[in-house]
Amino acid sequence: MSPSELKQIKTLLDFDNLYTAPAFGFENAYDYYKQNSSGQFLPNINIPVLILNAKNDSFLTEESYPYSFAENSKNIYLETPEHGGHVGFHHTNATYYSEKRATSFLNNE
């Protein structure tokens, strides 16, 4: 990527259009998002699955959270705590809330 292209980047969408999509063979950012979205697989889930995503995930919009899928599925358990960020859920220096929650989900707790 050239210095002039770098200067064009103002948003994550800009970055994905100028770098991510071309680097990985996608037409543009929207093509990259569509092909890599897990949403397309939700209707086919036939075993219990926990989706844990914080509401303050700075990469997602409100429309990104699959509330309707979870409400209409016996296998999709969606939890959206207020905090946790994009890859957060820091609990202590040794553990993360997401790890504890996944373990309890798998143990049917």
C-alpha cells in the first residue's frame, strides 16, 4: 500500500476496501464482510451454541447481533453483556469472562 493510499484511510471500511479485501482476493469490503460473516450459517445450527458478544464491541452495529435468530432457535443462546469490547471480557489477570462462560455453558451450568 502506497503512502497516498494510507492517507485515504479514515475509517475501518476504508481500510478494508483499500487493504483487507484486495489482499485476500475479495471484490471490496462488502464482499469481504458478506463472505466472512457467520450470520449465513446460523439457520443451519442444529446443536446448542453460545454466542457471546458485548454490546460495546466497537466493530459491530446493532444490526450485527443475531437477536431474531436466537429468539427463534432452540439451539442458539445469545448473550450480550454491556461490556467486553471486541475481544475483551477481561475478568482477572489470569482469566477472561468469555472463558468462564464458555466452560459453564459446555457443562450445562
